[in-house]
Amino acid sequence: MRNLRLKAGPALLAGSFLLAGLFWPVAVLEVRSLPSRALLFRTKLPASGRFELRYTHSWDKTPVWEVFASDARGDLILVEESYLWMGAGLDFQPAADFDFSGERVRVRRNRHVGELRLAVGTVADHRLVVGSREVSLVRFAPPGSKVLLKVRRLPRFLSLLGPNP
């Protein structure tokens, strides 16, 4: 009986770690359709919690890269925006840190966004960059449709479920 307890101990410990790992919360980025809020896309975020939204400015045709992170509640924070030149509607906040030293104008400012609602553009070609993966929004939402980008914390096993083209 004693040998059985000694052998079961490591197995129970390993099983406990496995079970805890499945329920450990991870941050995921979700894209949902509006107004229905149906889940269109979900992907696990890297440990940094950062991802990019890249698109072409519809009027000025400059490529725009926006870097987002999330706070402890899961609200989106716009960390940085960069583009080749200033365009209509691009960040012009006096409190922002502008960097004109490189090829792109970089605007660094932690602006609270919460959830991001946007219309999938016909010119914009909105693309999400998460880690080394780049996904175009038109893969799951036609141009002109409205979508919601949000970060959620889910148990690891749930982060693997749902649309993930």
C-alpha cells in the first residue's frame, strides 16, 4: 500500500499541474461582428499582451500601424501609432511623444480605448498582427461591416475554442 501511495504522489502532482494549466487565465484578442456580437475570430495574445492593427489610411493612402496593449481589466490601450506622414484624423495630441527621427512618424502615447469598434474598410485592408501571425479582417468580415475588437481573459482551454482561421 505504501508503494502505491509513493507512485500515486507524482502522478497526482503532475495531474494537478496539468489541470491548473488548463484553467490558468490567458489574454485573448477577439473580433466580434456588430451589432450581433457573434464571435468571428479569437487568438491568444503573446505574453506582452501586444498586437498591431495595420491599415492604409483611406484618404491619404499612408500605411498606418497601431500598437495596442491591454490593462489588467482587459481594456485596450493604444500604445503607439506610426505612419509615413501626417494624415487627416491621425494622432495630433499635444501630450503625445512624437518621434520624427526614422522613416516613419512615431506617436507614443498610452491612450485608453477600451474596446475598438471599426468598419472594415474597402481601401484600408485592416490586418491584425499578433506575434508573427498577420490576418486580414476581410477573411471573416466583408468590407463595410462593423466589428468590435476586445481583449478578454479566458481559461487556457477556452482560448483554444471558437473561430481561429
